[in-house]
Amino acid sequence: MATVTAAAPRFALPGLLRRPAARKLLLLALAAAVLVPLANARWASGTWPHALTVDLSRPLTSAGDWVIDHRDSHPLFLYFFGYISNAVVLSVRGVYLTLLAAGWAGVTAFGALVAWRAAGVRLALGTATAFLVCGLLGMWVPAMQTLALMVVAVLASVVVGALLGLGAGLSDRLDRALRPVLDTMQVLPAFAYLLPVVLVFGIGVPAAVLATVVYAAPPMARLTSLGLRGADPEVLEAVDSLGATARQRLLTARIPLARKELLLGLNQTIMMALSMAVIASVIGAGGLGDRVYQALASVDVGAALTAGIPIVLLAVVLDRVTGAAGESLGEGHRDLRPWAYGALVTVAAALAARLAGRLDWPTGWVLNIAEPVNRAVDWMTAHLYSGVPCIGGTADWAGHFTTWILDPVRSGLQWLPWWSVLLIVAALAWLIGTWRTALTAVLAMAAIGVLGVWEPSLDTLSQVLAAVAVTLVLGFATGIAAARSDRFERALRPVLDVFQTMPQFVYLIPVVALFGVGRAPAVAAAVVYALPAVVRITAQGLRQVDPAALESARSLGATGRQQLWQVQLPLARPALLLAVNQGVVLVLAVVIIGGLVGGGALGYDVTFGLAQGDLATGLVAGAAIVCLGLVLDRVTQPTERRARKGA
């Protein structure tokens, strides 16, 4: 026994090193033992060394000044950007005048016709109801302004995205080159790139449309590339055997096989374009977004909800119609006569409204919901903000959350030496991915320090971590309940639809009314925005677990709780990791909105840069948010190779 006891420690270390995670941590420890003393000797400070920062304010300010000075005289602006601006203005005006000429009856009839042909009578009635509600709320003209803007923006986004996706789907080199560009377009906060767009095009419709295209084109590009790359190889080989050229192979095989992905890309582009309706109103988009933004400025919840409901309805209707059209693809040739009859009905409805002098929505048919909504908010504020017996008010909750969670997390992150933050990022990214993943995450984190926004970035990171923790707790619990109950899932679906499509500015107002101004309401707004995606992905992942595995567990006498913890959750691990990743990304997307209600840090810098026309402050903070998003993505999403190994 003595011999065995003495030999045991000799083999403990080599046995431990057989684990990949232990070997990675040991290598990082050895690297830290060499590099950390050198870094401390050269830059002895806890925060990021000033000597390692690069001041971009001067070149960015000079670039902004040059654009302003030459916007009305340089040929680039006169003969290139000017033509683009004029084309956008004429297109939006043409669509808007067409919608006004059709009148509320014609537009409603046409929308119902399209929905009927896509999914049947039920969706047609829902579409007609959605348009009628826009009129009842007194938002018909703003809704048509937003719809005209979205039609042009979506068409431009689809064309740009499809062309980029076509190139990426046919060329591996272009796909690798476009991937970081598309990542930046999606992660870069809208407020950050609104400023350069406004510098070039000025405040108005062209800037709003182009900003929307930047935000909404990436999904179309990604899904187009995915569809082209996912074409059935056997079908492509059959087409090649018939002697088809590359162009014929693309038009007759690849694109038809990618129809589902293309329509899904259209669906996602529409949803993202509508989500930009309010943000684009900041730079003169008008329409429903402008009404919501004005309501935010005056803290009028009723007016914001009145304009926000039509945005939600338009988003839900377009989502359902495009989704139904995607499911109906491939069902064979359909009779075109119903389209002809429907077109005649639409024209007849428009003519009848014109002859009756009722093209515009009648003012006597408007329902005012702003006053009762404001009274309800006032009641909630008066009775829930403070003084609630036993549990305290929402203001107390916000104060406790800030004092007990946000402040300690921020202080802890800012207390850590800068090199330790890089080591922690490297360890997390390498454990979940490869050395390339770790290197990317470390370089992104270091770029934040080089940009000179280390402290505000850690402040933003503390808010993101707190919001993600709350989102995951609520999202996993709700997603598990939805996966285990069909009735609960059906009841929850419309609530999630509203949360996902309601502009952030709308629910930001009641959040501020209940929680006050500060970092806590910013976290609350981020949780509301990110929660639906986490719930949906969690529920879908649990529902897609192999039924045979569940049946085997039941046959062994496992209880419902044991089936959940020992079968469903382990098998749904990829979906749960994706839920974590999407929760992080979506929370980070609301950082800018949180900057408007006292969140401070990078969100405030971006909004301040836009408001003051300070290109340097806005773009640097926006770039830091992109880097932070890249870091969080790398430490929360395992690489495909590790996912296949189950590590």
C-alpha cells in the first residue's frame, strides 16, 4: 500500500494533461508567466496603458470636415452620391403617391389579396384587419409613409444582398472576404453609421433608406450564399452531365434549389428593415418612426403605443405572408385566374373610394387610445414606482439591482489589470474553440484598449453580462415551459411576436416610467428585447430532441424532471449554446438605446456623437461595440469542430 501511495502523485499530473482543456490552460499559464512580468515592467498600470492607445479623433474630424466642405462641389458627391440620392427620393415618392392614389380601401384589398393567395382566407382577414387598425388609430398616412420607405429599402436590400450572396455562394475567396464585412454591418450599432451617412447625404429620406440597407442586406446575403452552397450535389451533377454551362447551371439548378433560403432571406430583410423604422426617423425618415420618436421626446407612452402598434402589425403581417409563401413554394403551377379576379376587386375598391371622396381614412373613424394608455401608465407609476408594501416598488428594485449587481460587476472588471482581462478572454475563447478563436478574441479586446475606450467598454460589458444573466434565467425557464406544454407555447407566441417587433423606443418609455433613469432601465430594456429569441431557440431545441431517446428514458422509469435534466437538456446543448450566443448579441444591440436612458458608457458616446455631429466619438465607440460583440461571440459560440466532438 505504501508503494502504491507513493507512486500515485507521479502519474496524477500526466493524467491531468491528457485533457485538452488542461493542456490549453497550462500553455496559457506558461505564456502569462513570461509575458506578464515584461508587461508590468514596461507598463505598470492596472488600466490600459496610455502608450498603447491611438488617437483617431484628429483624422476622423478632418475627414468629417472635408466631407462637409466638399459635399456641394466635389464631383463624387454631385455625380455619384447625388444621383443615388435623387433615385431614392423619386422611388419613395412614387410608391407613396401610388399608395395614396389607391386609398385605404384599395391598399387593404390588395394586401388581403396577396395574403389570401399566400396562405388562405384566415391570413387575408388578419391582413385586412391590420390595415384597418392602422386607420382606426389615426395612423394611416404615417403608415403609408413608412410602407413606401420600407418597400424601396427592402427592394434595395434584396438586390444588394442577393448580389453579394450570389458572389459569396459561387466563390470561396469572396465568401471569406465578405464574412467580416457582413459581421460588421450587423453588429455595428445603427447610430454609429447614421452619422457618416448623414454627412454624405444629409438629413432626409436618402440617408434613412441607405442606413436601412446597410442594416437589412446582410441576412439576404448570408441566406443566398447558404442556399447556393447547400444545393444538392446529385442534381448539380445531373445538370453537368447534360452539358449545361455555368450560367445555365446557376439559373436552372442552383437558384431554384435555393428558393426556400431566398424567401427566408426576404423575410428576415423585411423584419430588420421595419426594426429600423424608428431609428431611421432620427435622420428624417418620417412616418410611424417619427411619431414614436416624438413621443419618446415628450415621454408620451400613449402616443408612442399608438404609432408602435401599426409597426408591429405591419411586421407580423409581412412575416406571416412571406413565411406562408415560402411554405407554398414547390406545390406546382397555380391558376392565375384568382389573381385576375382579385386585381379587379382591388381596382374596384380603389375606384369606389375615389368616387365617394374617401381616399383618405375618415377622421370620424379614428379611435383615441393614447389617453387611456397614459392613465394606465400614470396609475402604474403612482402605485408601483415606490411604496409597495413588503416587496417595495420598482424604483427600489432598480436601486438594489444597481447597488448589488451592476456596481460590483463594473468595479470588479475595472479593478482587473488589463493583461488579466486579455488572459481571461483567451482562456474562455480557447476552451470553447480553437487557438484561432482565442487569437481573434484577444485581438478584438486589445483593439478596444488601442482605441482608448477601455474603461467605458468594461462599463458596457458589466451591463451586458448582467442583462444576459437575467435573460438566460428567464429565457431558459420560459422556453422549457413552452417546450413541455403546447397550450402555453400557443399562448406565448403572440406575446413573443409583439416583443420582437415592437420598436425598442416604445417599451423604453414605460421602462423609464417604472424604473427611472440609469443603468437598471437600460438592462431591463435589453432583457425585454433579447428574451423572445432565447425563449424560441430554447423551446425549439428541446422539441427537436430525438423522441427515441425520450421513449428510452421513459421505459427505464425516468420521471419528467429526470428526462429534462438527463436527456433533453444534454441533447439540446447546441441549441442552448446558440440561445446564449443570440442573447449576448441582442443584448449588445440595445446598448445604444440604453445610452438614451442613463446607461452611459459606449451607448452614450455613440448617441452623443450623432447628436453633436462628432464623427470621432461616435465611430470610435461604435467600433468598440463591434469589437466587444466579436469577443462575446467567440467566448459563447463553440466552433463547428468542437461542437462535433461534443467538447
